Amino acid sequence: MTADAPATVKCLVWDLDDTLWSGTLLEGDDPRPAEATLHTLRALDERGVLHAVASRGDHATATAHLARLGLAELFTAVEIGWGAKSASVRRVAEALGIGVDSLAFVDNDPVERAEVAAAHPRVRCYEPEAVPSFLSLPEFRPRHLTEESRRRREMYRAELGRKRAEETYEGAPGEFLASLRLELTVREATEADFARAHELTVRTHQLNTTGRTYDLAELRQLSRSPHHRVTVAGLEDVHGSYGTVGLVVTENEADRTVLRLLLLSCRVMSRGIGPALIGHVVRQALAEGRRPQAEFVPTDVNRAMLVNLRFAGFRPPGDATRPTPGEPLLLEFPADAPPPAVPGHVRLLTPTGGPDE
């Protein structure tokens, strides 16, 4: 994306009356969306753009009408009431865990659009007449269309279910993690994974051991190299799939395996996935007769990944306990240390279909 290209819209927030549909629900109408609106809704959903509602009216009446129209499942967050639209838009962003600046808002009332724009200057506001043009606008065209982007709505709805379950869980945090029945699947990346892997490298800074980014050509080259292995990790639990949440790049030499990059989506920061994935790399290296090492490049935000590496058993050489920002540090896994075990709340699956021992 060039410097002048608009940022991609992650979620389109809809008013309902005379916007999503023609007519006013509380006036006794049976309003229906135009065919062009329905086409836009479904096409954007296929591209991974989420839909939400910020509208005035009675919540129960409006959601029941969305269900009658067969549209309820298309909307990931629904804010219907009598307060300011700008507050509803803010709550949508908070519920989805995305920035307000990644939202767009469509409403037939220019006063409502102006109110949202005044409160959130970076929210892009449109009138309903613009809806048919959305499919051709660059802000509604993600750079890479992957199978994961097509399932984005499903994954966000699952995440909302997790949040509700965690908020109401009455046991200890460790017990909640166990209740999720997490399954982490690791496998070597294929062509279908490269777009998501590239996306992870450019979007993941906090949970990234070296801060490196790889484009599609570089990922293909690494995956074909006899000296490298590119691994992706997918996560599921009782609520559904998180999608591809991890990327590992290792370099194999005669007597050692060097972890050159490990990153995790911030969405799984609290799930204890880092030690599980690092442990898999260590066990794989040891099984192949190689000494595990891990490269770490400290940045302003990635100290959590050093903690994960240390927790898994890696140790810095000598007195290098305070790494210098930007300076690579090569950590060693002690020769006399036992392989790290898989965390008890995670079931780790390998390409063979069985658990990682």
C-alpha cells in the first residue's frame, strides 16, 4: 500500500431505517434492503470486512427484523438505542477490539453523519447513495483475500463469545483457560498460507522475536530452502477458530537449529501459546539431533517474547541479561535441560494428526 492509499476499512457500521433498508420500522413498515445493498453486504463480508449496527430504535424490535430478513448473522456487533451515534460507534470499536479509525459509517441523516465525524474525525462517513460504489473503493479492498479473511466474521463472533464467557466465569484464570480446551496445530506453511503469514509479519510488533517482515516472494524462497523451515500455527477452542495465529521461521545447520523469527497474533496473548510453540521448536530440533538456539532482537515493545523464550528454557550468553535495543542476541537452550513440556491447558497437534509428545 502506498503512503497515499487510504487505510482499509475493517468494519462498516450501518444505520438501519432508510439506510440499510427503506422505511421506518417503528412506524409499522415492513422495510426491506435494496438488492444493491444486499449484494454489497455479502460481497464485503466475503472480503473480510465486518458489519455492525449503530442505529436509533428499539433493540428487540430491530434485531427481530434483522433475523426475519436472514441478515442477523452478518452483523458482528449491534448497538441500537436512543443515545448519540458517536457513542454507539465507539462501543462497536471497543467490542471488536479494533481502532475507531478503521471503521466506516453509513447513515441517511447528514446531522448524524456530522455528529459522528465531529466525535471521530478519522471515521469515514457515507450517505446510503454511496453504498453501491463501496465495492470499487480502495478502502474496501483488502490487499490480500485469503480463506481466513472470508472467515473473519465467524472468528470475531467466536471471540465475542469468549469474552462473554470469560467475564462471567467464576473460577480461577487457569481454570478458565482449561475450560477452553485449546488445540494448537502446527504445520509447514504452503502457498495458501503465505498471504496470512506476510500479514502477520507486517502487523505483529509486540509478540515478535526479531521484528523481521517477509513478503510473499521471501516466504516462498524460505519454504523451498533446504536449510529453512517455515511453520504456521492455527488455534481453536470450544468457541471456534482463532485462525492462523503464529509464524515460525527456523534455519537448520549441521549441528544446530536457529529460531530466526517467532511471532504470535496479539489476540492470543493471554492464552499461553508462546511456550507451547517454542517448546515444539525445541523438541523438533532435539529430535533431529540439533542444538536449539533462538535469535532475539529487542525493540521498544517486544520484551514479552524474551520472557516467553526464557520461560521455555532459553538462556542468554554470559552476562547479556539486559539486551541492547536493535542488537541481535543469540540465546542457547542448555544441553543438559529436559525438553519443555506442552502446557497442560493446550493440546498441541502435529501434521501426523496426533499430539506433540
